[in-house]
Amino acid sequence: MNNINNPWDIRHLGEEYFKKIGYATANNYSLDVPIKLVFVGKTGETYNTPNVYPNWSAEMIDGRIFKFNSTKKKVVVKDHWTSKNCFIFKW
């Protein structure tokens, strides 16, 4: 996943996408937040598609989990999306 020509490369999502995760989980629009893992949806539109904003969930260092639904545009429950439908990254 380190090839920018790969349509699923996370760099296609852009820094703003990840800063929004920081804001939703730690109330800080930053990449410097206490997240351990982030699960990003890998079904549907590829990341290089304009205006794509896949579902995500984040596991904090303290163990809390936030699950974001991009259709509803809010954190929906405290659980991860199914891992087979996600790419999982160390923050």
C-alpha cells in the first residue's frame, strides 16, 4: 500500500481525512492524537475517486473505540467495522 498509483493507497484520502478522525476521536483537528489503530473501509469506491470518504473506526491507546458512518456523518457505536471489509493501519 505504498504505491501512489494504487487506487487504494491511503494517501489518496489526504491529510484532512485523517485530521477529521483526530477531531472526532480526541476533539483535536490534528494527526497528533492518541490513536492506536484505524480501520478504513475498503469496499465500494476506491480512495482515488473524487469526494470519497470511507467509513472508519479508531481504537484509542486507552482502549476506547469509535466507529464512524460516513453516510450518517457521525460516530454511530463504540465498535469496529468488520475487519475483512477494512484496511487496518497503525496510527
